[in-house]
Amino acid sequence: MSRIVRIVAFGLGLLGGGIASQGPEFAQQYRQRLGGAVDELRHVIQRFEADAQANGETREGAIARLRSNADDLVSRQGAAMQANVERLSRLEAHRGSMMEAGPFARIALMMRDGDRDVMEAVYRDFEPALPVTEEGVLSAAGGFVAVWGGILLFLGFLRSLFRRPKNQRVVRA
């Protein structure tokens, strides 16, 4: 293979490694946002529970009271608070799973079970970072090998398709 092809493959391999190294960084920023979302929802629900207690209600009783109200705005607020309670429960369970998971499992868990709103917020504000964790370095190495090796294998395959066997003689009639 020509030297230029190897240089291009190496450069693309480095690019692939750089891109792959961002997976762990994205997961780390996702975990931070997830923690912030959990903290904020807890705060909202605690305020609601304090208001409910001040009026002699439990959280569930206050939500039911709001939802059954004839005023559409009040009824919608009850439904919204019920959705907040349910979302908090989901996010807390997901956060617990993320904390227990190993480094690479976190990425898979985030991709499989991640909260769409949190994921979109991370994507909007994502800032690439130099991978200094074991997870980041291994991801970068894996991305490099996958792209660089994949390009060299593919080009070798193409070359073999168009190469004439050395022992083949041209017979003229």
C-alpha cells in the first residue's frame, strides 16, 4: 500500500479515536445533569409537600384534589405535579443504576435507558474534553484501531479484487 494511504488511514484513525474518546465524557456530563435534575425535582416536590401539609393534606391527597378540580388550570397543575413525582422516581432509579455501573456500562446504560430531556440538554451544551480517565483513553484507542484498521482492511480487500494473480499467463490466440 502506498505511503499516502497509510498516512491518511492513520490521520482518520486519530480522528476516530478522538471522536470515540468523547463517549465517556458525554456520559460524565450526562451524569452531572441527571444529578441536577434529580436535585431540582426533589426541591419542587418538597415545596409542594410542605404546602400540602400546611393545608392538612398528604402529597397524594393534594395531587388528587388538584386533579379533580373543575378549573382546567388547577387540574393541569395536579397532573403536572403527578408527572414530576413519577419522573423523579424514574430519574432516581436511573441515577442509582448509573452509579453502580462500571465505566463502559454507564455509556450503554445512558444510551439504552437515558432520560431524553437530560440527554438533549447535554447534547446542546456538550463540551469535548481530553480523555484522561482509563475509560477515555481506552475508548480513544478503540476508536483509533477500529477506524485505522478498518480502512486498511477495506483498502486491502479492494486491492485484492483488482490485483491480477502473479502466476496467470496471458494466452494469445
